[in-house]
Amino acid sequence: MSEQPAPADHARQQLEPAAADAVRAYAARTRESADRLAAVLEDIAANGLPAAEDCMPWEELREAHLTRLAAQRPAVA
């Protein structure tokens, strides 16, 4: 993204209040997710990688995530 302000002759289109709230909510979720990732990376930098036996295999993580996604999706008749 550019650091320069928008030219004065181009007015910005304002969002509807509900759309603006949705964008803010998305920004908050994205920021929260980035903060969690940063905390994990900082922990790894400070303490090293965890032992393999303390970690969950990626296949289990994938299946758990797919199960969560399927539960959020409405069923198709």
C-alpha cells in the first residue's frame, strides 16, 4: 500500500455502517490471529522448538480443522 495520501480531487466513498463494522471485525480477527502467530514465533525464538512428542501431528490438526469447517457450513439437503 502507498504511504501517500489520496489525491484531493478523488473523494473516498464511505461504507455503510454495517459494512464498516464488518471490516472492523475482520481487522480485529486478523490482528488477533497475527498476534497469536507472533507469540508462538517469539516463544520458539526464546526457547527453541518443542520436542516432537509434545506436538500434534499435522494430519490430526488438519482433520480437526476440517471438522470445524464442516460444522460451520450449513448442511445441503
